[in-house]
Amino acid sequence: MLEMVDIEYIRKKHLIEGWSIRKISRNLSVARQTVRKALQSSEIPKYNLTREKSCPVMDPFKEIVKEWLENDKEQPKKQRHTARRIFYRLCEEYGFTGSESTVRNYVRAVKSEQKEVFVPLTADWGEQAQVDWGRAKVYINGKEHEVSLFCLRLKASLVPFVWASPTEKLEAFLEGHKRAFEWLGGVPENLVYDNPKTAVTKILKGPYREEHVIFSSLRAHYLFDSEFCNPAKGNEKGTVENLVRYVRQNTMVPLPNVSSIEELNQILLSWCEKQKRIHINEWELEVKELRPLPSIPFKCSRTHMVKSNSLLLFQIDRNHYSVPYEYGYKQLRVEAYVDKIEIYDRAKLIAVHNRSYNCGEKVMELEHYLPVLAIKPRASKNALVVRKLPEVYQQLRRLLCKHNTEGYKEYAKILLLNKEFDFKDVMSAIENNINLGTTTYANIRQMLIKQSISSKPEENVATSTLPRLEIPVENPAKYNRLVGGAIA
């Protein structure tokens, strides 16, 4: 092969000094064809293979490896062949005698031929948004939790919306859409998804999907179209795929330390507002093209039919919730939202609980069990719902029941004060009486009555202005009979 110096010499002799190709060939002892090539191009000479080099040790197995790699395209990404796995399979199943590096080089060459290429995509204003879930670690009250991030991003303006949820269940999927549309002030024409189970119940041929009936209701309510990526092709919604990674890196590093998930969502919403200001010119064009919001927001809940048991409990998602005393052994309807559980007897709302995402927890309200404790006061000592009450109640129980085998009766009477007075007021009265060294029902109730009267000064003033009426009674015994007993 000619060196660059020889090419320069040939071109100068021919083009400047006028030497013929034959003369240059004779003086340099090179073929005339070589001289002609040098005159045609001044580039550095390259060696080009006219056909692939043979590899006797690998050649018999090349088609097998190609078939394995081709079949891998239909398998989960995390369960596909590595070059090492191919090497071991060839050795074990086909008696391959070559080295692992030989297999690695061939696999690298085949994969470089199979690399997929893509087409840049765009959308008109208001035409498309992409939706995805991501996950992130945060500290809530000093304890590490994993939250799910509902991410939606407009394709044209790149304005994002991110909302943190304790779950990715259907009700959270619905809630994420509702919050996103309300924050955007409108609805995009088309939304692009992976194939989440909350939206897709069955993947059909091509772009067709069998959608979850509640997701279809969401679409009908907000009037947007849905589009789904091919399975395992997250790159088809790269706009939001990038958002999931970007929001984690820019709002979750270092790990946020918040008091509640609501505080975390305020942080995320502030970040979204900042991103909107960055893309303000594009946003002002896009917001004009969004479809209007419906007048009534979508009900983002999942409906369950349950039956309460003898303990006034029913189960949803591995947790139990209580119902009022009169609704034991009843068939009830439950609406499960992201943050709460609503319980209905037909159309009547009978109870609301904060939703728990623990496992095996019993979420109970004291007022649901007070009618039972009135009938069975002894149960107040060990009732689970009572043991869940604040420490001041536990302190009172120990004081009343430790040295008196029937102290539970007084304790049950005090618990029943929650039917007459506010829970916080009762707790405060118990604490004050313990500090004063008294734990009787009469003293606690008397304090609650005084607190109730002092908290309503306007009513006291009104009653004090009424004229005093004195009604003469001939015989006081008649008055005693009227009120049902003797004067103490």
C-alpha cells in the first residue's frame, strides 16, 4: 500500500512536472494502476475488506448465536442473553472450543448491526401529552418511604406536571389525571401511555387495546383520546421518560425530608410552576389550544362491595376499617380514594376513614364502638379501639383499673362522655383531672360542662338578661313528683 509521501510525490510529478503515468510507474517501481489510484484521490489509503474474514472456530456457531439474539427481542430486557451466557451455552450444548473473547467480539458485531434507529417526533400545540409513573425515595417525618410520581408532560411546550402518591393503584391513576388537567387549566387532545394495568386490561394486535372500563369513563368525562406504546418500547414516549429521570435528579437530590406527602407535593408543584415560567412563550401558545375542563370533576375512586363482620370491621387491600354500631353484619358500598375511604349504606354516607397503606392495620373510630361499650363496659379494659387512643386514656385506665377490679365501670362511663362532648375536650378534661389528682366520672363531666358553658359566652349573656320568673308552688312534693324523684 502506498504511503502518503508517495501519493504526494506521484501527484506533484504528474500534475506539476508533467511526468507520464508510465514514467512514474517505472521510477517508483509500482503498477500503473496504483499510480492512477493515487491521482484520483489524495486521501489517506484505506484497507477495505471485500468479504468477511473467516474464523474457523466461530463460523459453525454464528447462525445459532444470531438466532438466540433474534429471539431475545421478544423476551424481557432483564432476561436476555449476555455474551458470557452465550459462551457458556455454546460450550455446554455444542462443545465450543474457542475463547470467551471470540464470542464477545462476534456478539458485539451482531448487536451493532441490529441497533434500532428512530425518527424525531413532534406535535402541534395542545395535540399531545405523555404520561408515566416513576418512583423515588423520600423521608417523611424522618422515616424513609418510597413514593410513586405521576408524571405528565405536554409534547409541544414541554411543560410538566408531577404529583406524588403513596400508590399506583387505579384511584391514584385517576387522581393524577384530574390534578394535572386542573393545574393545566385544560385537557390535551391525545395522551400517550405505556400499557399500565390501570388503563389496559388486554393488549390486542397492533395499536389496539382492551381498556379498563373506569379508564374509559375517565376519557369520556374529559374527552381526550388515548394512544399506547408498543410493549417494551418506552422510547416511543421519550418526552415523559426523560421527565421521570429529570424530576428525580432535580427535586429529589438530596432526598427530601418532609412532614407529609402533602408538603412534598407543594415542593413538586412549585417546581412545575418554575418549569412553566421557563417555557412561558411556548406555554402561552399551548394553553390556548387545550380542550376546556368539564364543569364537574371526575370522581377518582374505586368502588367495592363489602360486608361488615361481628367486630364492626370490613377489609380492603389487606387493611380493616370500622363501621358504626348499627351497621354490623351489613352489605355496604365503599368508595376507595387515594387518601380516604368513604362508606355508604346505599346512598347514605355513614363513615369516612383516612386511608392506610400498611398491611394488616385496623383503622377504627371510638364512636363506632361506644354503644357496645355501654352494654359491655368490661370490654373497655382491653378493647383494641381504646388501646389505640392517646396515652392520656391509657394512663387513666391504669389508674382506675390497677387497684380496683371494677374500675372498668368508671372507665367505660368516662369513655361514653365522647358521645356528649368533643373528643379533644374530653381528652383535655381527663388530663387536667389527672394533674389535679382526681379521676372520677363526676369530676371530669363537671369540668366538661364548665368548659362548655365558658366557651359559649354569648349564650350565657342572652340567658342572663331573661327576667327571673318565680312560680309559687303550694306543695313542694308535687314538684318532686313532676321531676321524678326527691330533691337531693
